[in-house]
Amino acid sequence: RIGYIRGEFVPLTKASIPVMDRGFLFGDGVYEVTAVIEGRLVDDAAHLARLERSLKEIGIVNPHTASQWTRLEEEIVRRNKLTNGLIYLQVTRGVAERAFKYKDGLVPTVVVFPQFSPVQYNPLTKTGARIITVPDLRWARCDIKSTSLLAQVLAKHAASQAEVSEAWMMRDDVITEGASSTAYIVTQHGDLVTRALSHETLPGITRQTLLRIAQDLKLRIVERPFTRQEVLDAREVFYTSASTIAIPVVEMDGVPVGGTKPGPVFEALYATYMQEVMQLTPV
Ligand code: PLP
């Protein structure tokens, strides 16, 4: 795999980062994950806009313009012949002697690399996924896509131990979001419910596109928190992320939920999403 590491395109096995990088020492950085489907960069402009916002929130000057970022991503697609997978990009505050306080004007460390993964050929899209619920152990600014991901590492490990695909995080009895996804239910009244944006969740880019599609399809969207019990009572349950687009949920904590197969609301949203992706111009 060829990555773009600190200004150069290099094989990932040859790449290295200084020990004093604040990303390594403090998790002092932010990241983005963008899907590549049949050679198309999915929701690219929106991911780059969120990157800009995350950087601003933690006081790092964006080292590239959106069009420079896109050119880097396209170069990664071409050099790796990446047809289906993900582009990971990360910006850290840079390299300095270890101290919590930082000086302005450090040179940010930029890393971009591909991951080969099936995205839209994920079998879970058809079969549905099993999930568990876990406590949400994160800090108070979950809207920043920070590389400090210990809570999510623990949540995903719990999911892996339980042999399920995702962990939904809860504060009290309310679902905040998935460890790496946005959570939704369709109620028995047919309302599509997901949380409103706040500091408690990441503003999902897939969520943004999916809700616009839901609006186009004239679905009733209700942005509000929902409880674990509401998931058990829901007609449909699913989650979204760039790395999966959308996955239906058929079991939570060992209990069947949302029917035994993908529901009609999920199917309509997913099909439309993929149709729109295929209208994009390939790299
Ligand atoms: N919520 C969290 C905590 C995430 O880590 C992610 C993605 O990794 C999402 C939601 C989904 O966001 P997106 O649709 O932008 O991938």
C-alpha cells in the first residue's frame, strides 16, 4: 500500500512518524474516513468540511485546501488502484518536546492511506447485523472527530468478544450512537428517529446524506434521543457510517429487533444512496 506520509508518497511499510509526534503522545489530532465505491469518492466535500471544522475546534490550521485534499485522495486511489475501500486521513498538531501546552505554528503531521474493504459488498447489508449496548465512556466533545478513541476501542473490543458487529453506546438509558456509526430506529408509527446534532455525538456525514435522501423520499424525520426500550419496540433499526454506508440491525443484546431482515425504510434509503453514489464521476 502506498500512503502519503509527511509530504511524500511512500510504501506504508517504509513509513515512520517521530516518537515526539503529539498524535502519538497525546492523541492530539483529528481524522476522517471516506468511502471509495467503484472508484468514486463518496461524500468527499462533506468529509473535508468536517475535517476543517474538527481542526478549527482544536486550534490546528488546516494544512491543505479542500481541493488539495481531494487531489491527495485521488492520488492515493490511483497509486493503489483502489476501487472499493476507504481513505483514512489524519492530521496531528505536529512534533515537539513532550509537554501538554503547545506552541502555535507547529507543522501539522499529515497521513493519508488506503484500506481495502468491501463497503457496499458488505454481506451485513443483506443479512442484518447483531449489536450490543455498552456504556458511553467518552468525553464532552464527541462532535470533534478526535484520534483519541480509547472509549471506542473498548466498546469495539466488547463487541468483538460478544461476536457481534457493532456496539451502541448509552448514557443512562438513552442511545448516543454506535462506537463508529450513527444510530437510527423506525418507530411503529413510521417515524425515522435519530438524535439531533450536539456535542454528544459525531455529526455523521453519512447521516447528513441519508437524512437528505429521507427528506427527498418524504419520510417523517424526528431528530430526538431514543431509549434502549424504543429500540426493542422499533419496526426497523439500523446504523450508518462511511465505512458501511448503512447496515440493518436484527439483534441487540441477544434479543431480536427490527424484524428478521432489512426493512422497507432501510431498503429504500440504501438503494437511493447507492444510486446517487453511482452517479458520481470515478477518479
Ligand atoms: N459516530 C462515531 C462515533 C463515528 O466514529 C462515526 C464514524 O466513524 C460515525 C458516527 C459515522 O460518521 P460518518 O457517517 O461520517 O462515517
